[in-house]
Amino acid sequence: MLLMSRRARLQAALLLLAALAAIISASDLRGAQEQHGSPAQSAPAPNKPAEYVGSSTCQGCHEDIFKTFQTSPHEKLETDKKREWETKACESCHGPGSRHAESLSAADIIQPAKLKPAANDKLCLTCHLNQPTHAGRLNSSHVRNQVSCSSCHFIHKDNGNGLVARKLADINVQCAKCHTDVWTSFRRPFKHPVPEGAMSCVDCHNPHGGVIARGMLQTANANEPGCFKCHGDKRGPFVFEHAPVKTEPCSTCHEPHGSANPWMLTRAQVRFVCLECHASLPGPTLAANATLGSIPPALHDLRSPRFQQCTLCHQKVHGSYVDRDLFK
Ligand code: HEC
Ligand code: HEC
Ligand code: HEC
Ligand code: HEC
Ligand code: HEC
Ligand code: HEC
Ligand code: HEC
Ligand code: HEC
Ligand code: HEC
Ligand code: HEC
């Protein structure tokens, strides 16, 4: 007897898995709606396959969720004929619910948050694919590290208002929950005003992935650094470019999250930033094997305090309209 019932349970479980797989793997959920019976019908099933019962059935037992759903953006599914989930929106994500409505068992209904991250993403993307927010999504560090849609979007939270974090401070809290190390770097003395809630992580990062997959960075005008959205004066084009500002990321010289150094520089003093590259460049008037400033009395005698503040003279370190040596 015990064996029998175990097998029956196993069968039921397998059946459910098959039905689940059919729903998830169908490239279009609506497709699944039409053929939901087929995989189960071919098996010698003791139970009928689950069917769509409509949201009003769910309401019977999940009154609170049903009510709050009315204010959710997903309520459109319930009312909009064109989307083909009219009157059965709940089942657009949870799958056909007749079995669950009879058994009341959690095993008989899809709970998207319990799906594997890839399956969770796929479910949401049946409808959200190709939205502009997802450019590069499938190439992002989040998707490669099992951070699914349901890690950041909560369909039923706070009367549906928890679906998307919109307030800057709320977004930051959400990101900080996992990126505690990054959050602490915003405690440094020179930083972007993120902890104050005047900016958010999403000003610089696209959590869904970016055109440039590395760093999931936001871009301005197609593929320029997103920094230009706010620091447009650094964009140029300048008559005299400073090569690294054009060819390297801003983070070559700056720590964009926060730094102990003024101007969020990577080094405590400006000259050490410059000397990372320029120390090894031969000066024009020096011997070919010499390095800039290394041989007194060269123009740049670095022992002399006069030359230590590079940007006192080379003021236009991001590029100049008038001066080849970036003086003004
Ligand atoms: C007759 C009452 C009843 C009806 C009708 C009903 N449910 Fe449930 N539902 C329950 C109960 C009871 C649980 C808790 C099951 C458990 O925790 O074992 C539950 C749990 C769930 C869960 C959570 C499953 C999990 O893994 O945690 C989801 C999702 C769900 N129901 C969705 C629906 C949807 C969608 C419908 C309509 C198609 C629906 N329910 C209809 C009683 C019902
Ligand atoms: C857009 C997809 C989607 C729609 C539509 C949807 N749900 Fe959900 N539901 C989810 C996800 C995802 C979860 C997991 C928790 C979360 O992320 O909010 C969930 C969780 C649940 C739970 C479990 C809650 C818990 O605390 O364990 C129930 C019950 C439920 N939904 C019922 C419903 C009902 C009833 C409807 C229709 C009124 C509905 N859902 C419509 C995606 C959806
Ligand atoms: C059956 C189709 C469908 C599925 C499946 C679906 N959504 Fe949606 N989603 C919609 C529709 C329709 C809207 C309303 C906005 C619109 O018109 O595009 C929406 C809106 C949203 C929004 C934006 C809300 C806003 O305020 O702009 C988010 C975020 C979202 N869905 C997340 C999810 C997540 C996460 C999942 C997977 C758990 C999911 N959706 C599954 C159809 C769907
Ligand atoms: C790491 C967290 C995170 C993940 C993972 C994530 N999102 Fe988002 N999503 C956000 C944030 C934050 C916003 C709000 C962005 C803003 O206001 O600029 C957002 C916005 C949205 C919007 C609204 C778009 C708009 O322009 O208003 C939709 C739709 C959406 N996400 C769907 C999804 C789907 C589908 C997935 C899974 C494939 C997903 N998201 C994965 C954090 C995330
Ligand atoms: C559920 C946890 C979680 C949440 C929430 C989360 N992330 Fe992530 N994030 C990760 C993991 C895991 C990785 C990959 C490992 C790593 O680089 O730390 C990652 C990686 C990243 C990366 C590095 C990309 C790269 O190519 O190096 C950025 C940028 C990022 N997340 C930004 C965000 C932003 C912005 C938010 C808020 C909208 C956010 N994350 C929310 C878990 C999370
Ligand atoms: C001013 C723009 C800006 C803001 C605001 C910002 N970031 Fe970044 N972040 C960057 C840049 C640029 C990089 C790439 C640095 C590099 O090239 O190594 C980066 C790198 C990262 C990385 C991967 C490397 C690392 O340092 O771990 C993560 C994760 C990350 N950011 C998360 C966040 C989170 C979470 C927030 C909000 C609390 C945030 N960022 C706010 C610009 C920003
Ligand atoms: C959403 C707008 C915004 C974006 C995007 C942005 N910044 Fe900023 N940035 C600011 C604001 C506002 C301040 C002034 C902060 C303050 O005074 O507290 C600032 C200050 C700075 C400073 C320091 C200025 C000083 O006087 O100390 C540097 C360096 C900087 N940003 C670099 C960057 C880099 C690099 C990026 C891209 C990775 C970037 N910013 C993206 C808004 C932005
Ligand atoms: C070659 C190193 C280097 C690179 C690359 C660089 N910066 Fe700077 N940046 C500096 C230095 C040095 C200062 C301090 C200027 C001073 O001493 O007057 C500075 C200052 C700043 C300031 C604050 C003062 C001001 O002029 O507004 C901002 C904002 C800034 N940088 C943004 C950026 C952005 C955006 C990028 C990428 C497009 C970038 N920087 C790339 C070296 C660099
Ligand atoms: C990441 C490497 C890098 C850093 C850091 C850097 N530079 Fe440069 N710089 C270059 C390169 C490459 C050139 C172009 C050299 C060439 O065209 O021969 C250049 C050119 C210049 C020139 C113009 C030379 C000419 O053609 O007359 C000046 C002046 C200059 N840098 C000053 C600075 C100062 C001041 C700093 C520190 C704030 C700095 N650089 C930091 C790489 C760097
Ligand atoms: C007192 C003003 C002053 C200071 C401070 C200064 N420079 Fe210069 N720099 C000059 C002058 C003048 C030239 C030569 C211009 C010429 O001959 O065309 C020059 C030329 C350069 C050049 C271009 C060399 C070439 O190949 O043409 C570089 C690179 C440079 N300086 C880097 C630096 C660095 C790095 C620092 C800080 C360690 C620094 N400068 C500090 C005045 C200064």
C-alpha cells in the first residue's frame, strides 16, 4: 500500500513537472495555453491536467492578493482583451490553477519565486522581451550570477507598489542589500551624493545589463560613458584632447563610487595620478633614455615644489580648446 501510494505520488509529481516544463519552455505562454493538455494527455494520467479557472476562483481563497492586484500595473492583463489573458491574469504567471484550487497544495501551482533563476527570467521575458530596458540583459553579470527578475521585482509587495523601486533611495537600498562593499565606499569623504538619496546606482548602472556588458554601465548617446549625462563639459570634442580621457574609462583616474582623495582621484595627490603614465615618457629636451622630470635641471624638476602641482599649470586635464599642453 505504502509503495503504491508513493508511486502514485511520484507519478503525480512527474506529471506536474512535465506540465511545468511545457509551460516554461513554450516560447510563448499563450502557446502553452492552447496546448496545455497535450503532454499530460499522452501519459496514463489518473488526474486531469490542470485547466485555467480564471482569477475570480483565485479570489475565493487569496482575497488580499486579488484586491491589491487591482492597483498593480499587471492588472492590465486582466482587463485588456488584446493581451489574451482577460479574466485570468493570475494564471499568466502562475499557470493553470484548477488542480491547485481543488488540492490547495503548493505543489500544484507555479510559484515563480521558487523557480530556478533562468526559468524565472524566461517566464517574465515571455512578455517583457525586447523592451529597451533589457538591451544586453542576457549578457549581464546579474544573469550570469543567478540574480533573477524576482530578486528585484516583487509582484505583490506593498499593494503592488513594490513592483519597481522608483525612489532613488529605495533603489539604493535594494542594490546595497547585496553590494555592501560598494555601499561602504560611498562613506568615503569624496563621493557622489548617493547615500543622501540625491543620486542612485541606476544613474550610472543599468541593472538589466548594458550595451557595454562590463560594469553594466549606463551610456550617453549610444556608447559614450554615462558620466557625460551630468558632466557634459568633459565630453569635448576638444581641439587638443588628453588621450586617456578619450581612450580610457574615467575610472582610470577617478574612483566613481567614492574615494579618500580629493576629486575622487585614484591617488592621494594629483601628481601621482599623472606620473603613473608620464614618468616613463621621455621629455622632448631630455636624453632618449631619460624620464620626464628625472634629471635636473629639466623643465620638470620634481624635487622642486614648483612642479609638483601639475594641474596648477596643466589646468585643462580633460582636454583643451586652445592649448596643446592643456594649460588653459
Ligand atoms: C480553495 C482555496 C484556493 C484557491 C481557489 C486557490 N488557492 Fe492558491 N493557495 C491556497 C492555499 C491553502 C495555499 C497554501 C498552500 C501551502 O502553503 O501548502 C495556496 C498557495 C498558493 C500559492 C503559493 C505556492 C507556494 O509554492 O508557496 C500560489 C502562487 C497560489 N496559491 C496561487 C493561486 C492561484 C493563481 C489561484 C487561482 C488560479 C489559486 N491560488 C487558487 C488555496 C487556494
Ligand atoms: C506578473 C506575474 C504574476 C501575476 C500576474 C500574478 N502573480 Fe502571484 N506571484 C508572482 C510572483 C513572482 C510571486 C512570488 C513573490 C513575488 O515576487 O511577489 C507570486 C506570489 C503569489 C502568491 C504567494 C504569496 C506568498 O506570500 O507566498 C500567491 C498566493 C499569488 N501570487 C497569487 C496570485 C493571484 C491570486 C494573482 C491574480 C490576482 C496573481 N498571483 C497574479 C507573480 C505573479
Ligand atoms: C503575460 C504577460 C506578462 C508576464 C508573464 C509578466 N509581465 Fe510584467 N507587465 C506586463 C504588462 C502588460 C505590464 C504593464 C505595462 C505595460 O503596458 O507594458 C507589465 C509591467 C511590468 C513592470 C513595470 C511596471 C511599471 O510600473 O512600469 C515590471 C517591473 C514587470 N512587469 C515585471 C515583471 C516580472 C518581474 C515578471 C515575472 C515574474 C513579469 N513582469 C511577468 C505583462 C507581463
Ligand atoms: C538587480 C535588480 C534588477 C533585476 C535583476 C531586474 N530588474 Fe528590472 N528594474 C530594476 C530597477 C532598479 C528598475 C527601475 C529603473 C529606473 O527607475 O530607472 C527596474 C525597472 C524595470 C522595468 C520598468 C522599466 C521602465 O522603464 O520603467 C521593467 C519592465 C523591468 N524592470 C523588468 C525586469 C525583468 C523582466 C527582469 C528580469 C529579466 C528584471 N527587470 C530584472 C531592477 C532590476
Ligand atoms: C540579489 C542580490 C543582488 C542585487 C539586489 C543586486 N545585485 Fe548587482 N550583482 C549581484 C551579483 C551576485 C553580481 C555578480 C558578482 C559580483 O560582481 O559581485 C552582481 C554584479 C553587479 C555589477 C558588476 C557588473 C560587472 O560586470 O562587474 C554591477 C555594476 C551591479 N551588480 C549593479 C547592481 C545594481 C545597480 C543593483 C541595484 C539596482 C544591483 N546590482 C542589485 C547581486 C545583486
Ligand atoms: C557615478 C557613477 C556611479 C554610481 C553612482 C555607482 N557606480 Fe558602480 N561603478 C561605476 C563605474 C564607472 C564602475 C566601473 C569601474 C571600473 O571600471 O572598474 C562601477 C563598478 C561597479 C561594480 C563592479 C566593480 C566593483 O567595484 O565591485 C559594482 C558591483 C557596482 N559598481 C555597483 C554599484 C552600486 C551597488 C551602486 C549604488 C550603491 C553604484 N555602483 C553606484 C560608476 C558608478
Ligand atoms: C546623475 C548625475 C551624475 C552622473 C551620471 C555622474 N556624476 Fe559625477 N558628480 C555629480 C554630482 C552632483 C557631483 C557633485 C558631488 C558633490 O559635490 O557632492 C559629482 C561630482 C563628481 C566628481 C568630483 C568633483 C569634485 O569637485 O570633487 C567627479 C570626479 C565625478 N563626479 C566624476 C564622475 C564620473 C567619472 C562619472 C561616471 C562614471 C560621473 N561622475 C557620473 C553627478 C553625476
Ligand atoms: C588622466 C586622468 C583623468 C581622466 C582620464 C579623467 N579625469 Fe577627471 N579629473 C582629473 C584630475 C587630475 C582632476 C582634478 C583637477 C584639478 O586638479 O583641478 C579631475 C577632476 C574632475 C572633476 C571635478 C573638477 C572639474 O573639472 O569639474 C570632474 C567632474 C571630472 N574630473 C570628471 C571626469 C570624467 C567624467 C571623466 C571621464 C570622461 C574624467 N574626469 C576622466 C583627472 C582625470
Ligand atoms: C593613463 C595614462 C595617463 C595619465 C594618468 C595622464 N596622462 Fe597625460 N597623456 C597621456 C598620453 C597617452 C598623452 C598623449 C601623449 C602623446 O600624444 O604623445 C598625454 C598627453 C598629455 C599632455 C600633452 C602633451 C603634449 O602633447 O604636449 C599633457 C600636458 C599631459 N598629458 C598632462 C597630464 C597631467 C597633468 C596628468 C595628471 C593630471 C596626466 N597627463 C595624466 C597619458 C596619461
Ligand atoms: C609651473 C608650471 C608647470 C607645472 C607645475 C607642470 N608643468 Fe608640465 N609643462 C609645463 C611647461 C611650461 C611645459 C612645456 C611646454 C612646451 O615646451 O611646449 C610642460 C610640458 C609638459 C608635458 C608635455 C611634454 C611634451 O612631450 O611636450 C607633460 C606630459 C607635462 N608637462 C606633464 C606634467 C606633469 C605630470 C606635471 C606634474 C608632475 C607637470 N607637468 C607640472 C609647465 C608645468
